Amino acid sequence: MLYLTGPRQAGKTTLARAIASELDMGYLTLDDQAVLASAESD
């Protein structure tokens, strides 16, 4: 799990998606309500 923080419009999502893609990893965001609910209940 990686928590990436920084100012708005700094490229955090772009960076995270690019790294995940390059390393053949999944990318999930807690902005997705289903993912957030799953994380909260785990």
C-alpha cells in the first residue's frame, strides 16, 4: 500500500498510475466508494 500526498494538480495520480502500470501492479483509489467501503470494513 502506498499513500501519496501533495498539492492539487502536481501529478500524483499520473505518477502512481504510471508506476503501477510499469510494475504490472493494480491501481485502486479510495475515491471509488466501493473500494473505500471495502477498505473501511477490512
